[in-house]
Amino acid sequence: MQLKRLGASKPLSDCLREVEEPEGRQRLAKVLNQGPFPHFEPSSRPGILVKVNEKGTRTEGRFINRKFD
């Protein structure tokens, strides 16, 4: 089976490096804000996540027994 490329490809190392740059962070934020919701982001506090709902509500917590609390 032969795969078709839909666009220009980049090495994975280049893609990962871009995430740490301002343009990469903006691109990531844009994708995350398009859904699906809820999604989760790291918090500034170790071991804590930020849950972001569709309306923009942000809640800090962590998963306990597969439930966000």
C-alpha cells in the first residue's frame, strides 16, 4: 500500500522544536481552542491540570480514579 502525502512534510524534531517557540505556542493554542472540549492544560503547580470548558471556564484539579476532581 502506498501512502499519499497531503502537504510538505517536516522532520519530527523540527515540529517538536517549534512548540517551544512563540509561533508554535500560538498555533497550538489555536488548535486547542477549536475543540473538542473539555481539554486539559498543564498548571504552574506540579501534578495539577487545568480543565478548559467550551465557554472558557478554567478549573484546576487532577484525575483521581479516572475522574477529574
